[in-house]
Amino acid sequence: MSDKPKVYVAGVGMITAVGADAEMTAAAVKAGVCAYQETAYFDKAFNKIKMALVPEEMLADCLDEELLQGDLTSKQARMLQLAKIALSELVSGIPEGLEAPLFIAGPKSVDSSELGINPLFLENLESQSGIKIDKQSSRVISTGRAGSLSVINLAFRYFENSSQDYVVVGAVDTFYDKHTLDYLDKTDRLLCGPTIDGFIPGEGAVFLLLSRVKNEKDGETVCVYEAGSGFEKGHMYSEEVYRGDGLSEACSTAINNIDVTKIKSVYASLNGESHFAKEYGVAMTRNRDVLAENVKTFHPADCVGDLGAATGLVYAGIIASNIQADRALMPALICCSSDKGQRTAVVVHHSS
């Protein structure tokens, strides 16, 4: 086991289209359960848009209307539903009386009119979940898929400058929003109708309780190392040359942060769009010396759709919730690419 800095996963809370909690999601993804379905939305050619959505009955009446504050947008309200359910699963694992900071990733706004995670959202999340949040120390990252791994490094920086033993990192996102879907439709990114180079939008929320020390009563758990980051100048909304440098750099840094011989599995934010597949191939080729000969590649978007900002932490939560089955597949590399250049990667390993 590496002596590089690491933190331990002491608890997981999650909700996705295939599971009401972390264990259900992990089991469904391992079994290849697919949640794709047609929705009531139509694209510009009048094809029904397919998505992977959390069933409405799982979200119905989950919010306490009397505790709601301010005017949330419809997208914020749905994210609050998702986040409350996921964070509530974490309650039992949080030490009594703990007021921990929350480092949370949210969606990248498609334009300046869209609201994501803001102070009002966090106020509502605290009141709805019943978990006390150290809001002064909390931070929000709104960079899309890459953001959910970026919050891990915020946790490392916090532990370096605090005596606190726990932090909560989380992520929430949904594409189930007309404004967002219209934007994706106009740019021909939705996988529907004759389009073959697009993706299935999804939604989900995840929260991890991270500890600087391993609690022996928790038994074997997953440890997380510092994330690597990079920036792709030639991202899909740029006119720069697309070289795949950003993801390759992020993966190299993440792997160097653990000192292992070989990576045995990779969980990638691949969503079916060829743009991301190209840079993934570049990143794996450039890092082939540290990949096991029979390295396994997983892209859970085949089951849960594109989870946006929730992607990376959901993948980490899946591994942590299924540690006995995944032990032989560790150390595992998780890598995420945002639409507009941000790239992150992190290595997770079993704690023993």
C-alpha cells in the first residue's frame, strides 16, 4: 500500500435512475441494468427524448414544504429532491453533533440565466436533510463532470489546515430540465432519432463521508488519493487543436499520487459521444506502462445515463459499496471530462 496521502470513505449516500441508495445502484450497475426510457420531451425533429431518470415515486413528497426557503428554479428543486435523499442515507454514519464542511459539485450552467448550486440551495439542503453544515468552510464547484473529483482535493486541503477528522463531499446534477435539453438539442448532442453521436442524459446525487483516519469498526473500506487535473484546450466548444492532453495529464498525475505498480480497472465518464472516446484512447495509450495487461474498463453511463457533475463521485461510491466484489479490480482509476475543458482523475484502492 502506498504511503502517499489518502483519505478513507466512511459512508456513502446515493440515488440514481437504477437505485434508491448506494448498494442498490452498485448492484444494478454491476448487473448491467439499463434505465433508459422515453420521456415527455421532444427534440427539434419531434423525436421523443430518451433519458435515464429517477422514478417519480421515489421523489414524490420527499421534501418538507414547510421548510422550503426562497424561490428555487424547477431544476434546483429537482436537484434538491435528489440531494436530500442521497444525503439522508449518510446521516446514520455521521458522528453525533458533527458540523462538517460540505464540498459539493454541481452542473455547469449552459448560460448565465441558469441557476445551479447557490447559497439558497445549500440553506434548503441543510434544513431538509437535518445535517448541520459548516457553511463558512463549505465550497461549491460548478464545472460539470470533472467537478465531482475536484471536490476531493478540497477535502485534502481542508484536512491539511484543520484538526477536523471528517468532511462531506458530494455532487448532484440533472438534465431533466427543458432549458438544458433545448440547449443540447440545438447542438445535436442528444442520442435520439437519427443521431448516432450523442448521449443519454441522466440524473443523480451522491455524498461521501471522508475521514482522515480509518475507523477499524468499519472494517475494510476504500481509500481515495489526491486527484489529478488537466485542461483540454481543444474541447468540443473550442477552435483549438484537440490533442487529448488534458485527460492524459490528469490521469498521469492521479496515478503518480499513489505509487502503485499497475492500475487494474478504469471507470470513465464515457457517455457515447465520440469526442470523449478519442481523448480516452489517448490517455490510456500514454499511460499504458502503469495499466495492468488485462485492465478492465467500465462506463456506467450505459446504465444510468450521463450523470453530469455527479459522475465521478457516483463511480467512487459504486466501488466503495461493492468493495468485496471490486477488491480484485483495485487500484481503480476514475477519470472525468467536462464539456468545456476541465479534466480530472483519481485513484481509489482498498484500505487493507
